[in-house]
Amino acid sequence: MSRGVLVTGASRGVGAAVARAFARAGDRVVLHCRGAVDRAEQVGSELPGEGHGVVAADLGDPAAIPVLVEESAAILGRIDVLVNNAALFVDEPVAGSRRIGHPLAETSYDEWVSAWRRTLAVNLEGAAHVTWCVARHMLDKEPSEGVRRGAIVNVGSRGAYRGEPEVPAYGASKAGLHALGQSLAVSLAPHDITVTSIAPGFIATDMTETFLNGPGGDAIRAQSPFNRAATAEEVAEAIVWLASPPAGWSSGAVLDFNGASYLH
């Protein structure tokens, strides 16, 4: 039975791979993007099957989120699966500086506050607000016969555990996302809605190609005893499994997906 799937941050990287994986499984997918509509539409045009769509919204704006979910539901008929993938990782470099991120010792207070506000607004608050809207939709609209009421998968990070010294707001936002998922797993279980999270390590995408091909690439690969980074497709297939009926008993879990690069 085909499901309706909303994937946030789906114009490239892991989000695009997730959209492709669900579409290959026979599901209908709405690809969310913030501003890269052309890129998201290109990904959408290449998906197998029919019934896909693209919706743009800034997840840092709470007022935009109900509209995003309403438009996605109109395209899909019903949202059966939500993948909270959209996230900010680093700020733009400060003018005249090569610094990336917001390490405490090198960041002014105003820059620090701005980085935290922007990062949490999208990575944690945005995901929480999208989840509220989608979960309420799942509760209000009956699923098709043979389809469970809902599955929500949060894309967290290994950085929630091992720390992110250059981008502490990112690490904290992902730790919060894991905790949000566990809280909602308990509250939504009586309604037959599962909530899981995945915590990937370093992922090889077009956005990280510069790092992997640069002087630090060998050190990044060596973080894992497999001596490589994950592929976006590997992460996507794990997310599809977490959203599948056989994975239902994993609700509340955070799946470490880092090639044994960080154990805890």
C-alpha cells in the first residue's frame, strides 16, 4: 500500500536520497525545501512513480509550518510518514574571516546569540512544530486500510553525543531532537504513531565533498574502523526501515549509524 511521505530538507544530500528511497519503495513523496525550489523539483522529476510534489517553506518561521503541512497533505491526500531531516549545520563565515561555525573562544557574543537562535529555530523548534502539525493531521485523518496511523523519523547526529566544538549549537540541537523524539514516542504510542531517530556520523554528500577531498579527508575516514564515510543512500535506507511496519517496536530508539566511529 502506497504511503504519503513528507521529507524536510529534501533538495539535496540525505534528504534527496531519502525521497528517492521512499519513492523506490512505491510511496508518494513531498520534498520540502527552503529556497532551492528548482533543485528540489529536479530531484522530484526523477523519482519513480506518481503523486510527488515540492513545497517550499522556512522552518525557522513558525507561521510558515502549518501552511507547509496543509499543502503537503493536499498533494499526498494523507501524510503517513514524516522525516525531519532539514537542518542548519554552520553559519556563513564572518566577513573577512575564514572561521566556520561559532567556537566559543573565537566568537563574539552577538554572533554567538545569533548562531544559537538560528540553529535552534530550524533544527529543534522547526522540527517540533512540523511534528505537531503532522501528528495532529495523522490523528484527525484516518489512514488507508493496511497502513498504520503514522511513523515519524528524526535525523539527528553523532554530534549529539560526542560534541561539536566548532558548532555547539548544532550538537545541542540534535541532542534536543533525540530527546524530543523519545518524549513523543511515549505520548504518541497509544495512537499507533511511532517516533524514532537516527544519529549518523560523517556522511559523504556533495556538501561534504570538499572536506573529504581536502587535507583532512583521511582523518575523517579514519574515524571509522571501516575507513570510510557513510553514503547518503545508506542513511536513507535505514530511515526507510525505521518508518516501516516491521520496525514499529523500535519506537523511542535512537539508532547509532556511524560505522563504529563513536560508541557510548
